Amino acid sequence: MAIEFVLKYEGFEVLFAEDGEEALQVARASSPDCILLDQVMPKMDGKEVLGALKSHQSTSAIPVLVLSGVADEDQAAWDGADFVGKPFSPDDLIERIRTIVADR
């Protein structure tokens, strides 16, 4: 919720999903400019969601930032996504999102 508040304060429109399955539905229905994806989610974990996003034509080009609190996570396992380790600075996250969206 803190991330949502910061993003809205910075002028981003924020769509929220309660779990991995809903995240896929939201992404396919709205085609967002960027997706922030947590590693641990109900119903589908972050890797499953990322795989489904990258394998579907309508969502494969959407940039994905994976937020993870697992310090020893293998970033190569998140092929097709940028990795953001927790904790992170809100300012750094905003900057990365702006860069990714501008590059799109």
C-alpha cells in the first residue's frame, strides 16, 4: 500500500491485483505501461505470472519490475524482467519506473 501511495503521489495511475491470476487479468484488460510484480503472491507466484505475461502476445512487451525481499535471489531466473531487491528507496523505484516507461 505504501508503494501505491507513492506512485499515486507522483502522478502514476495505479491498478492493483490481489493475486497472480488477477494480475494477469488486469494486465491483459488494461495493457499498462509497466508492471510491478511481487515474488510471493497467492494463486500464482511472481515467476509464474512473469512467464504467462511473456508468453502472451498482448502482454509480452510490457516492462516488468520484480520486487523481491529474497537477498540471494538469482536475477537470471527472472528473464525478461528487471529485478528490484527489497528494501529499496521510493525515489529509486520512481526513477526506474520513469526510465522504463520512457524507453518503451
